[in-house]
Amino acid sequence: MSGEARLFVALELPAAVRLRLASWGSRAAAGDPSLRPVEGAQLHLTLHFLGARPPHEVGGLRSALRDAGAEPRGVALELAGTLWLAPRRPHVLACAVDDASGALGALHALLRAPLEAAAPGWRPDRRPLRPHVTVARVRRGTRPHPGAEPPAPRAAFSGEALTLLRSHPGPGGARYEALTRIALPEG
């Protein structure tokens, strides 16, 4: 890896959940030409956005994930309905994720200190975690039609892994490359 890389830490979703969400995003985009669906393999739940980081930090970030990944047990979640971000001028269609047990919030908090240690100068977002999965992006120069999308899918699931992802921006949207994947222990 040469040059700075745009990195983030994500929770990997089960394949069946990604498939349901991708189908929903595609159906929403079919009914609203302002939307560009996100490919199913690219769907994830972002925990921490790290931004542009130098390549020498990747080893420490991998270690931070490995250490944190041994802690949580059974990150039980539920798809919780349609979420347009930002509400006044939406730029993404997402599915909200309910963390009733608080396990995802605890994992998010657990990752902060090790990530700060592994990525000097990085500071976590001060806003509270708003768990969601982006399923479609609004095309530049267009306005979406909130409320016209089909109902969001519902499903209960557990996060499968912590993943350090590198974002490769492109004209058709970003492509994500997994730099490391840490399977989460069963609950």
C-alpha cells in the first residue's frame, strides 16, 4: 500500500442480511432515478471512520481490531426501518439498525482508545453512534423522493466480524477492500 489510504472500521453483516438490504436498495433505486444502489458485497455498518492514514499505521490498526474483537460476545442487532441521511437534504438512503442490547455501542466505545493509539492524531467523531447501513446514494445534482421507497426489510442478526476497510473512490461509487477481518466470538 503506497500513499495515504482512506480507512474505516466496520461491522461485517451476514450474507443473508446484505442480500435483503441490497435488494431493498435496488428496488428503491428502480423507483427513484436519483438513487444509485450500493452493491451487496459493499454493504457494512461503519463503526469508526479513520480518514486518510499513512500505510505504516495499518499494522497497529490490525492489532487494535484483533484485541478488541476478542471482547464482544453476541453483537445482536435488528434492522429498524428507513433512514434518510441528512434529513433536510438527503444524500443517502439507509436502513437504521437497532442496538437494544447496547453491545454495538459498547464495541464502538471499546475501539476508541486502541484506534487512537494506533493512529496518532486521529480523533473519533464526537457525535453519538447512529447505527445504519447505507443501501443507496443520491446522485450528484439530483433530489431523492423520501417516502416513495418500498418498506425497509426487517431482520434480527448478529455482527459477524470487525473489518478494517480501505475505500477506493471511483466514478461508480467507492469500492471497499478488506485489509483485515477479525471474526467475532459467538454469544
